[in-house]
Amino acid sequence: MRILVAESIAAEGLEELRARHDVDVRVGLGAAELKALIAGYDALVVRSQVKVDAELIAAAPRLQVVGRAGVGVDNVDVAAATRAGITVVNAPTGNTIAAAEHTIALLLAVARRVAAADASLRAGEWARSRYQGVELRGRTLGVIGLGKIGMAVAERARGLEMTLLGSDPYVTAEQAALRGVELVDLDTLLARSDAVTVHVPLSRATRGLIGAAAIDKMRPGAIVLNVARGGVLDEAAVAAALQDGRLGGAGIDVFEHEPPAESPLLGAPNTVLTPHLGASTAEAQVAVSEEIAEQVLDVLAGRPARYAVNAPLLSPEAARTIGPYVPLAELLGRFIAQFARAGIGRLTIELGGELAETDAAPVVAAVLRGVLETGTTERVNLVNAALLAKARGISVSERRTPDAGHASGAITVVAAAGEERLAVAGTVAAGESRLIRLGDYRLDMAPTEIMLITRHHDRPGTIGRIGQLLGEADVNISAMHLARSAPRADALMILALDDDVTTDLETAIRGDEGVLDLWTIRLGAGH
């Protein structure tokens, strides 16, 4: 496969990519140049400058994955990528330490007025009294956003003997307390903190989070820090508060427009400004490069990426439980789509046994992929399966039960198709998918790429005649399961075949006097 690296990443990541695929490094392309090239690539790697917008995505029919070598994905149209079935991955842990250390560096530099004192000395001055700073010991640091970077900042500030407050709707008080952080609401944090640092993504909710209203709630002389995303701070409001002394200082690494040629912060006093250096350490560059390479390779190999932004995620812990069931789920979806005589309008996906306590999202997405790929020419994958199902009027519900029969875990897919209600279930045993139920019939057999199912009268000779027709067509039977409701009533026969069944052979089997119905199920990908 072909990978386009459109912004510089460390050599270590490039080597990992090149070990498995063809890699072109084309840094500095304009939007038109990139759009003209992208159609020939399966993967795209960017950092923060290249815009992966809907127009670029529409020009990339082969694209499977966009790798953003960094934390945020502000420059990627995730919604457009999702509609196109393109996985978007990022590298959220590689620059954690670098960003945390840079935050502390800015805090210390502002508190001790390092930049201004340096400039004064270089100008020939010796103005010691003019650059008196403040100590951080005993002061309060408010951390907005207690993700990996926010927590890393808190750990380092604790080493400076600072009191720590945190605000994050997704973190519990117990989790925060483990890092020595008191969890409070945002207004309380602003009112009690001597310095406030933000570590949140840029979104509608966080744009301008530190603006005039927030500054009015802060202590006079407080310090603000932003090593997260440009736009989280209202630069005009912060600059005005620095000018009139309401804020004591600011350490800013990211800006709403970069380079920040017209930012009011450039003329504001008591600032330390750096050009987006949060991840700019040698160690972080290598870590981010390797992390994004790993993600891209996982997607191209058909594996779930650990840090996919727009796909069901499998943590290492969940992968041990649910990972083996994802291929089974897709197989069951493919099976039920072909077994149904009418279009499926409603799906119920039941997770039993050990699966009942896990995140159902990867299983549901895999079932939908199996259902949809047999009836559409659109690319269907775990990223866009739910969107495509909704567009086709398929409603989906989930059920959980501790009962998995004799298996440790089981997946049951129930489909409403017209007036029919159909069900198929499976499990994983010794690493192998097994079918354990079809409709009201219990069974235990390994699925194969080609399966022939007949519903027939339970009469002597019927099975022999079907076998003879298959033999005459040189179609080999590898496994067989029979089920019936009562002696000489209707029966179900499931045959696993080594060879495909032609239309003429299907017609011949249907013509047998004992055969009531017939299905040929093709479970191999691409059938």
C-alpha cells in the first residue's frame, strides 16, 4: 500500500512505515498539489498545518486512514472522514511529558519574569529591583482538563509544593485525589487559583474559555498558561487584562492564528510567548512519530487502532476479552443479511456471558459491517457502518445477558426482515468461531466460506438425493448439521462446502420434491 507523509515526522516512525509499505514524503505541498496527488494513496500522515478537509477527502477514494502526528485533530474534518469510512488516528501520549514540562517552564519563567530580565540584561541594564518575582511554593495551580497532560502537569507542580485544583467533567474526585488534586467546578477553580493552566481540546464548548467573564472571576494578579490549543484563550481579553494589571502574567505557546502576526498578546506586558513548542523535544518527536506509525499500520492491516478518533476503540484490556469476537460479529452480520428474504429493518444484538460486561460498540459496528457490505457498493468499515445503517433505515438495539449457554461468551443477532424474525448466534472456542444457533435450532459447527442450508421434509432419501446432486456437480461437503422439530416434520440441514454452488445447482436442489427452501450463504469477504 502507499502512504503519503505530508508533514515532517521523526525518522524512527518513517522507518516503521517503510518496513511494510511504500512511503512518499512530500513536505510543503499546497492544497491544490495535495488534492491532485491524494487519489493514489491509502494513508495520509499530517501534523497540524495541512488541512484535511471535505474537499481533500472527496478526492481520495483509496484513503483508509489519516494519521495526525499529535494530540488534536482540529485540522481534520472528522465528520467527512467518517462518512467516507476513513479512520482518523492521533498520537495522544507521545508528547505528554514534553507538553507538561513546557507548561511548568512557562509558569516558572512568568513567575520569575525570566524573559523580560534576560532582555533587559542584554540591553546593558542591571535592574534587579524591577524584575522581582514570586515563589510558587504554597501557591495554588488550577488545572482545567485532567487528561494525560493535565495530570502530568499536576504531578510536576506538586513537586514544587503547590496546592492543586482541577476541573474536568470526565474525572471523578477519587481519580483526581490520587494525584493530589482537589476536584472543583470551574468557577471555584478560577476564584481560588494563583495560576490557571488549560489542557482541553478546542471545541465549541472550550473556544474562548478563558475570556473576559472568566478573567473577572480570577484573583487579581493571577497567571494564565496555554500549552493546549489556540483559541481556548480569548487573546484580546487576556491582553487587555495584562495591560490593566488584572492578570499578573501569561505564558502562551499556542495561538488562534499561527504564526500570530497580529495577536494582541505580542504587545502585552508580563508575557512569555513561544512558537508552539509544547511537543518540541527530541524525545517527544520520536515518540509521536512511532505512535502514529503504529496506528496507521494497524488500520492498514485491518486491526483496530488504539487511538482512533472516529472508530470503536479497543483498549488493551478490552481487546483480550472482546477482540476475538469482532471477526465473529462481522461473520454473523454477513450470515443474517443473506439468510433474510427481505430487507432488514431492525437488528437486535445480544451480548451474553463475559461479553455482557464489555463495551458493545466494536461488536455492534462489526455486525453492521457484515450486514451492509453484502448489499452496497460503498466502502463499509467499522468507522462508517453505523452511519450507513441509519441512512438505510436500519434501527439497532443492544441487549445483555449473563447467560451464554455452555459458552463463556456469545453473540446473538436477531433481524426483523419484513414479516420474518430471524436469529443466528455464535461463540468463540479455542480461538475459532462457532455457529451455535440458527432460528430455533441449536447447533455447533465451524462456519466456512460457502454454506448451503435447506429446509426440507424429514423423509427418508431427501438428504441422500441432495448429496447426490452435490456430488454430481463435484461440490465437496466438509461438515454437516441436521436439526428437526419432530420426527418426519420439517428439518433444517446446514452443509459446509469446499466449493461454491452454481445457480443451476441451486435450481436442481430446489426442484427436489422434499426441499421446501434453500439458502446459499457466502461468508468469505468480497462475496
